[in-house]
Amino acid sequence: MITNSEAIGDKVAILLCTYNGSAFLGEQLESLARQTHKNWVIYASDDGSSDGTLEILKEYQKILGQDRLVTVNGPRQGFAKNFLSLIKNQSISADYFAFSDQDDIWFMDKLERSIATLELIQKAPALYCSRTRLIAADRCVIGFSPLFSAPPGFRNALVQSIAGANTMLINSQARDLLAETADDATIVAHDWLTYLLVSGCGGRVIYDSMPTLDYRQHGGNLIGANSGLKERMVRLGKMCTGRFNEWSNQNLLILNSFKQKLAPESKLTLDRFEQARQSHLFRRLYLMKKSGIYRQTPQGNASLILAACLNKI
């Protein structure tokens, strides 16, 4: 058990969503407990598990203490709404908030590195995210998530999510932004939503090329790493068949509800992007270019141009 005297420095709320995660949950909790930054509390929202997940949480609650591992019932509306329910939970108070999946393994310095990156950013919403190391179910290293080099920003966020929520740390200002999301909003992915709102509302987004955790790839993953050729082809197919267009519609509904909070440059980019989606081919391509939207790789930008030509963006 970690004593109160060890829990110094900025407080971090680790927002852990669970659902039938008994196979790997213990390893994840162990990695959270080993963090070099000690001032944290785990808030575990279970979405109706029917395996041994709740028993594992109770076991670690005895080990860590009930003040270090708090359990709540999730809304049972999918993983994105489960995370949002924790973000909106006003009984959870902290300086920083970290999203946690139930089957990863955090590097020991994940929180320490994340906090050190964000602590100099005052008043503005701030988001730290990183690359991941990919492991198989047996913990064998099988690769890394894509390495991105283009600067993060709203013009990128409109058409791409650059990092998984499992790598993210946000400050309290960013948490307050997310908490304003309407309860009935359709959320494509909470990591994408976080990137959109922080970058769009004048915040800072920092992408770390060094991994902060082992991202386990297994049959139960809701969302994989999207790092190989096969996954790129799948994404291209979704873009060309209109799936990406649906995602844009859902993201834009939320962004328009935040229009008063968007930075002036973000408003202009958003307006041009929305006009482009409603325009004929040549004006559409002109406005897309004018908006400045971009993806992180040449291949991604090529698929973006194709989707714009097909009016599937």
C-alpha cells in the first residue's frame, strides 16, 4: 500500500474503464501501482462485467486502499461514453487526468514524463500524448505505432486522431472542456474528441515520439494500433465508402456546439472545411486546400485528396 507521505506532487486521476477485462487487468493495475509519480487515484468505471473483473478490482482495492482505487458503475453505452462519464463526474478532482485501458502495461515513468511535459503550460487546455510499443497477448514486442512528424493541431485533428487515449494526460482546463460535451452526443472516439477540442479551443497538444506504454494487441481489442499495410487499406476503404464522412458529421455536430470557445483560426478552418463538404468538386478541392487540413503522412494525404474528390470526407 502506498502511504499518504509518498503521495506528493500534482494529483493525477487515472480514469480506468473496464468491461470483461479479467485476462489482463491485473497486469495493468500492477503497472499503475509501480508509477514513479506516486500521487494518483484510480477511478475504475465498470460497464457491467460478467467475468472476474469486479473481483480483481476488489482485490486490488484491498492492496492499494479504498482511497487509491475507487470503483463506480458505468453507463453501459460503450467505451467512449464510459470514459466521458468519468470526465463528467464532478466528485473526481485532480490536477491532471489520465485515460487508462484495462489491458495495457504502463512504463514506470509514464505519469512522471507526462506531467513534466505539461506542467509549464498554465491556464490553457493542454494535452500530452505519445507513441506506443505494441505487444502480443504474451507480452512479446511486435512493433510500434506509427511515428508522426507533422506538428499536431486543429487542421490535423479535423481529419485524423494521432494518438490513443491510453497515452493521454490532460490538465484540468482540458477536462473542463470535455465535460461540456452534451450527454446525448455521438462520440466517434474519446481520444479523437480530446484532440479536436483541445487543439480547436486554443490549447496545446504535445505529441511524444517516445512510447509510454505497451499496447497489447489481442482478439478482444475494440480498437487496434492501425500500424500495418492491412490496417491502412482498411482505413482507406472506410474513407472511400463514406464511413469517414459519417464520423466527420458526428465530430462536426460536437464542434459546432463548442463554436463560441473555438479560437478564431480554428473557426475559420472549420467554416472552410464545412463549406467544402457542401460544394461541387472544384470548389470543394479549393476550400479543402484553403482550410489547411492535413494528415500526418504522404500516404494519408493522398487518401485525403481521394476522399475529397469522391466527396466522402
